[in-house]
Amino acid sequence: MGKLLLDTESGQSHMVEIYEHDSELAAAFQYAGSFTLEELEVIESHQTTVYLLAPVGQFNQVQTFNRAVGVLLRASGIAVKVESS
């Protein structure tokens, strides 16, 4: 079982997976949008990749997910890449 990030306001938790540097991450951001060379260099220099796994089928789940993303960014996160399946 992975680690959990708990939203104390809603009581919802999200599974978190933590990995080392992802050598393909900067290329994924370059492909996904318009980033400056400096921004891509910062992304390339990242040390850790955190995956936040969360259902977002309902509006309150999206709100909770957004708060969790904010927490990760305030904890020295440098970028957010959203994927859905």
C-alpha cells in the first residue's frame, strides 16, 4: 500500500506514490505546453516525482484534489502534470 495524503477539511485521502528523478518528465512538459527553456531546465533538475492518485468524478473531489495539489506546490513542488484515464 502506498502513502496517503489526508485532506483534514474534507476527510478525504489520496494515495501518493513517490519516485526518484524522472528523466522523461521535462520532455513531457515540453510536449504538453508552452514552457520557457528556463522553466524546462528547472523541471529537468527535479529530484523527486510525486504521483497524486485521486478520483475526480464529483465537484467536491475536484476541490479536494486542487487543495492537495496546492499543498504539494507549497512544499517545494515546481510543476503539476495532470493525467486522466
